[in-house]
Amino acid sequence: MAATGQIAHNLSALYDLYFTVVPAYTVDLLDQAFALRYLVYCVENPYEDPARSLSQREMDMYDTHSVHAVLIYKASGKAVGCVRLVLPAPAVGLEALPIWDLLNDEPRLSLKRCPPRGTAEISRYAVSKMFRRREGETQYPDTGFFDIADHSRRLVPHITLGLMRGVGRLAADYGMTHVCAVMAPALLRLLERFGISFEPLGAPVEHHGLRQPCVAECSNLLSGLGARNPDYYQVVNAAYRSA
């Protein structure tokens, strides 16, 4: 047990040496998130029409009831990753989430079993191209550990873990007990390797490529992570329990 605790301490310390994940509660941090989204969703991938983002900031109607987190690379002080939680709208509930329009009747019924005011949607996951330079990482950064320095590759946590830490903080801040998402199969497999398992909501759908709608209870995500990777668990759980 002491050895595991030491690994977790070393992992967190090394992670914090290079990165910090913070809620984007300032105008500057929000601007960095929207700018990164523009690069990833409009320039590098043809997901959104760049002509609709004249300021080179990618935003949509869901941002009016969303909260955001950014991954800051300390060497530059700039955001190199971002993610948002779309919150349920008070008057509409779960129907205000982007996932709703992608589901048919049966998956909608499954989603409606979740607390209508305690369920948010993870979306607009984006990572700077500078951290997607390994073979096979054109879209997601964590098919292997990224290179900061050769001696630290084994211990530096994945960028996705950092963004999940941000999701945990946002979910805790806003009292969300459940999260849903529409994820690429590759990202779901990556999270499974961490022990983070989502339940499918119906069949895969076509949305920026083939995507799987899914849902999970936050406490189950944490327990799965703890069972598979107790060292990583301490990093994410500390964020979720901090609120």
C-alpha cells in the first residue's frame, strides 16, 4: 500500500510540474478554449464550418449553458487542451443536451432515468496539435505516453487523464452526479484502459464520424478508475472531491 501511495504521489507531482487543469472561469481562459476549439474543429478537422467563426473562435448555442476546463502547459502558460460540460437547462432538463437530438426513443428513455438536473454532457474535447505528434495520434493524444522528456515518459499522466480531472472538478462544482457523451470508439477504448467505463446509449451514430452515445454515474467512473489504476484515481478523485 505504501508503494502504491508513493507512486501516486510521484505521478501527481510530475503531472503538476508540467500541467495544471483549471476551470475556465475568466474571459482569457474562455478565449483560449474557444481559440483551441477553432483550430481543432474548424481548421485541422472539417467538423464545423470556419466561415461561421469569423473571430477564429469556435462557439455554439450550447456554450450559453456550459462550463469549461482548460489544460495549461506551464512552460508556455497557454491552454493546450480543453473540454466542456454542457449543463441541463432548468426549464428543459436533459432535452437541452446536444446528445438528445442524436438518440431515438429507447436510448432517450434510458437517459431520462438519470437525474434531470444532475446530468451533464462532456463535449468539445480538444487537444493542441503539438501534443498529437506521435504515430497514430492525429486525433487523440494518448495511444501512448507523450514525449516531454525521455526520463519521464513512464510517469507523466496522459493528457486525457488531465482533462478528465477537469471534468471531475466541473461536475463537483455544479453538483452533477452523472455524465453523458458522444465519443469516438478510439476514445472510449482509451478510457476503458484507464478503468473509466461508460454504458452505451443505443447504437453508434454518425456525428463527426462514427460515435457512440454513452452515459455513466460519476461515482462509478471513479471506482472503476480506482480499481484499475489506483495511482491515477487519486489524481482525478482529488479534483472531484475538492468542491
